[in-house]
Amino acid sequence: MTNIKAFIFDLDGVIVDTARYHFLAWQKLAQELGIEFTHEHNEQLKGVSRVRSLDIILELGGVKASQEEKDKWLIQKNEEYLSYLVNIDESEILPGVLPVLHYLKNKNQLIALGSASKNARPILEKTGVMPLFDAIVDGNDVSNAKPDPEVFLQAAKKLNATNENSIVFEDSVAGVQAANTAHMISIGIGDAATLHEAKYLFKDFTFIDEAFLDTLIN
């Protein structure tokens, strides 16, 4: 009898590298507002909602704005971001991700997406991995941003899995904290210093082998 676990993946920076398009879109908006926005600043936006991201950028520049202005800028940023997504394909999938997804699928494990992105579905479709997912929970389905665990709790519920049998792959501090709060196994993908709260840490998916996945399953 195979043990069935729920494997929940974040999207940006975990499955695909669309995070750089968010950065470019935010940077363009920041420049228009006369705010310097660097890769270092961008670290503060990882795993954070679009609304909160704008607030962080405005705080960086000491810019005060009305709700009307904020709403306009949020639409502007998203349209800029979406313009980058028009031409994406499977080449956007990060190294090592597909072998992991296929291995889990072949082992009859449950796979879900747990992402704050409101564009998750079109991204999964364009990159060709949509059929590998048993459930999708994205920014359209949740009201609370990470580190609130809502997105992961919903994903586990959709898979009929317990929190203890759920494993989360995340590249953000907020995402790792959300997984830990939900009593799920957290796997950090990226910088060890940043993601030290994760139970397991890998620089990227190429470092994850089948033996490790088997230990998670069993």
C-alpha cells in the first residue's frame, strides 16, 4: 500500500521564474513614481500580496497616495506584468522541477498549487504543467496572504489530506512560515540564510533526488 501525501507547490520562484517579471513590472512603476527599486528591495515583496507590495514600494519612496491612485497603479503594474507573460512557455519552468513533478505523479502522490498569484492558471497552462496538478488554490481563492496559512490549508482540504501529511515547497520566508504554522513539512527552495526556518533546504530542485522524495512519501 502506497502512502499518499499531499505535495503543495508555490508558483513564482518555485515552479517558474515569473518572479523576475514581477520585479521588472514593479521597477518600471517605481521609476515612474521617482522611487529607486532594486533587487534587494524586491526581497521584501516575496510571497506578499500585490496590494501590500505597492504599499512597501510607496513607503520606500516616502510617497503618499490616495486609494484611487493606488488602484490605478495596481492595474498598471498587473497589465505590465501580464504583457511579459504573453510569450512564456515551458522554458520558464525552473531546473529540476519537472522530474520531481513527474516522479510524484508516477508514485500516485497528490499535487497541488498554493500560490498568491492571481495569474496562476494561465501560467500553468502556458508552461504545459496544468495536467500534473490535482488541485489549484491561487490568489483568486484566498483572502489572507502568507504568512497566513490559508492558501495551504485550502490546498490540503481540496486534496482531502491532513496537514501532517502535507509537504510545502516555498521560496519565501512568508511561505515557509505559513507552512510551519499549518504544521506541514516546509521545504525551502533558495537561499539557506533567508529560508533557515524551513525543515529542509535546497538551493534548487536539481538537488532533490528520488531517495529524498521517497523518504517524504514513506
